[in-house]
Amino acid sequence: MLCIVGGLLVIAMVRIIFLLRTNSRLRESTSKMEKQVLTQHQEILAVRQDSNAWRGEIQRMFDAFRAEFSKRLAESEQRYQDIQQKQQQIEKDAPAPPKPEPSAEKTVLPVPSISLS
């Protein structure tokens, strides 16, 4: 009977030793996993920061292009208005063309040829 109890005690102690070793390994792997999670979290934050910086830079470039092209469009519209005003002024200042006589025949001009090459 004492041998059986002694054997069970030895088995229990061996099992406790194995469980302690397994527990130690689990703690080490948990520590490594936590370090890995922290590293990945830092990398994700860095990528997010880079992404936000890139997005901000693209937005600034877009705003600059939009402002530049709005300015060019306004200048172009102003030039068009100036040309229209000049054309109207010239039409007002120019004498009226002579009216053709009703009996005069209109001359037909030849059509220029198009060369396809």
C-alpha cells in the first residue's frame, strides 16, 4: 500500500514538474506574442501616419491644381469677353457694307482642293 501511495506521489511530482515546464514555455510564448502584437501595432500606426501624410499631400496638390486651373479659366473667360467686346466695338465702328444691286449676279468662287497624302 505504501508503494502504491509512494508511486502515485512520484507520478504526481513528475506531472507537476512537467506542468511547471509547460507553464514556463507558455509564459515565454505569451511574452513573445505580446511583443509581436506591440510591434505590429506600431507598424500599423506608422503606416496609418504615412497614409495620412500622403493623403494630405495629395489633397494639397489637388487644391493647388484646382486653384491654378480656376485662375486660368477665369483669365481665359476674361480674354474671351475682351475679344467679344472688341469685336462688337469694331462692328459698331465699321461702316455698313454696301448693299448689292438686285440685278447683279453673284459670282461663285472655286473651292480649294484638298490634298490627301
